[in-house]
Amino acid sequence: MSNVESPVSVPVPEELIQAALRAAQARGVAVGDVSMQAIAHEAGISRSTLLRRLGGGRQALDEAVRAAGVDPAGQKPVRERAIAAGAALISSRGLSAVSLERVAADAGCSVHSLYAAFGGRDEMLLAVFERYSPILDVEAVLAGERTDLRSTVREIYSHMAAAFSREPRVLPAVFAELLARPHDDSVRPLVQHYLPRMFASVSRWLAAEIEAGRIRELPPLPLTQQLISPLVLHVLLRPTTEQLPDVPVPPLDEVCDTFADAFLRAVAR
């Protein structure tokens, strides 16, 4: 029987973990490539004091950094890996297949790390939707200086088309689940958070255009649907229509132009 004892795990103070992360970020390298002297300097202590607080080596520090969601060898942070893994799962198997356990396995991390990075499954899903949806781009367009109504509509369509065409195909999978199971628990984060946020940003802009006299006064929900529905339906059906014989499918840029002009003809004063 071996007399070699297993190394004792030493609790690492949070300030030492943060010092190691700051030192790595400042040098643009992985935590594992930062010297103990540099970490000690960042923490404002001597190297010998640092080693004493870590139990004589850096193993405890590396384990603590890993538990905080950062791979000391330079792997992407847990949050980034989880978002990518969640997106791939949604694209291939749908929202209902996404669990913290499955994402943790695919992302190469622990479920505890996911809770630390997001807080829970719903928050993780919202982070995936935000990354792979057009919401940030659309909000930026509507918050910026706008030239004319058609240019704004056209830019919104461009971002929507890009998001629906992006791999992994998160948005088509999400919309398929919304249509098939609108009351399922798996779509609850979208219904409670994502869709209201998107509707609020677009409806505020449309209300301002109505107030300025550029758009006819119409109910907010049908007006918003008039804006987004034609393009959403086109991009959802596009992979199918591209397989139809003798049915020419125009480029997406041309489709965006067509729907922008159609929207203006329908609602503009």
C-alpha cells in the first residue's frame, strides 16, 4: 500500500484568485503562464507569502481559478463555452433538450460552474438568445441616429436575415418550438423575457414614427407583426423553397429590399 499522501486542498482567498486573473489579463496570457512573482506583485504581497497562503505551490490556485470558470491553461471561459454548447444543442435537438447537465458535459465544465456563470438554466438560455438573435443589433440601430424610415427598416431586415441564417441555427429552432409548443416550460424564458424586450424596443420606435407623422396610426401588435413576419416566414421556409424545382429564390439582400418597400407601401404616410 502506498505511503504517499494525496495533496491537501487549500482554500484560496478570493483576492488571490482575482489577482491571478488580473495579472493574466494585463499580460494577455493564460493564468497558468503567469509567474508566481507576477501574481504576488498584483496581490501586493511577497512571493514567499503567496506560496505560504497557497500551501507551498500553485496547484490550489489553479484549482480555484478553474472553479471560478476560467481554465488556467487558456481555455475559453465557462460562459463562452456554455453559450456555444447551448446554441449547438438548441440547433440540433431543440430547446427541450437543453439542460444544465447536458451543457456542462458538452462545454467540459461542471454544473456548479454554470450556476456561478449564469445563475440558472433560464438565464443561460437568455444569454444564448441574446448572442444568436438580432436583438442587440436591432436595439443599436434604433438607439442610433437614423436617417430615413426606409434605411432603418432595411437595416433591421439585414440584421434579422443574418441572425436567422447564422450557424448554429438557433433562431429557426427556437421559432419552431414556439410555434409547436407555445405553452411548454422550455419556451418560458423567451415568452417572459426575450419577446417582450424585442417587442418593446420595436414598438417604441414605431410609436415615435407615428408621432412624427411618417407611419399611419395602427395598433402596436399588428404593426410590429407587419414589420417582422414576412421576413421571418421567408427565412424559416427558405431552406425548403430552395429545394423546389423551377422556383427561383432571390438573394437575401434582394428579399430584404422587397419586404422593406412592401412595409413602407403598407404603413407609410
